Amino acid sequence: MSPIQWSDTLKDQTRQALESHGRDMPGLAWEYINFKNADGGYGLMPTDELLMGRFVISRREIDTVESFDTPEAVIEAGWVLD
């Protein structure tokens, strides 16, 4: 099965949310932000990490943590907002 290809609109929404450190996202009172990956996986980014400019996603299905330096690196790794 080939990886999912996300739309440019969804990638742009994800980039904007990460670049603003989530400050323009509705529901920022949540503890985590949900992400999905082009490989079919799902992950959570702690809101407090995002607010501090850190892009850290914990994969739900295999309980690993991935860290990224930039919003673009998050998207290039296949992650977008869920």
C-alpha cells in the first residue's frame, strides 16, 4: 500500500498552526493536538510543547516519540493535523 498523499490545503493548515505555535487554533485548551501520518499512523502533540515552539509527536500505536526542528520537517515526515 502506498502512503497517503495529503492535500496542499491540509499541509498549509498544519504549517500555519505549527508556525503560530497553536495560538490561532480553536480548542487550544486541550492537552494534546491530534495528528495523522501518511503511513496510516496517529499521534499526539502536547499543547504545552507546541506553545514553547517544540514539535514533538508521540505515536499512539507504537508508543514512540518523534521530535522535529521545524513545522516543515513535521509535514515532510508525513504528519498533518487530524
